[in-house]
Amino acid sequence: MKHKMHLHDVPYSLIKNGTKTVELRLYDDKRRAINIGDIIELENRKTKETMQVKVDNLYIYPNFVELYKHFDKVSIGYCKDEEASPFDMLDYYTEEEQAKYGVVGIKIKKI
């Protein structure tokens, strides 16, 4: 199955250069439809450039605090010298949304 996701410029670029290998999302109905082996078309919100990635694995957690414990910060989109905080995800998803749906780390590979 094929899916589509929009990303801001920085995370899109990190995936494109192979640094970011795990996309973080709310595990809502849209993401529950994603399965290992599926293709996701990523679109850069700024440039409208697209690329395709394959889903290698799905990691489901109750919230981003738990998810962050299981991944190195570079794989989820931080620079080596940057401090990683699960509370950064509150810019995108509220604690209430996380409690309602849970969250997912989508392990991806460029194709």
C-alpha cells in the first residue's frame, strides 16, 4: 500500500541525506493503516519535492517519552551535538492526543 506524508524542510533533508531513519508520528487511524513493506511518499512542505521510502518496521509506544528511550537521537532527527527531548513533539501533538492514540516510530529506508 502507498501512503503520503508531509514534512518540514529540516526533517525532509535529514531523511534525504540518510541521517534520519525513523519518522515519528501520532499512532492515529491514518498511521494505523501503515504496514511493514508499505511505501510512503514524503513531500517537503517548503519545496514540494517528493521522495519515496519503504517501511522497514513500526515501533508503537504510549507516548514520545517512552519512544525516545529506545532510539538514538540522530536516527529520530537530531544532530549529534543537539539535546533530544520528547517534549519537542508537543509542537505537533498534545499529551492528550498521545494518550488517546499512542505514538509510532516508523523505521524507513529510501528507495
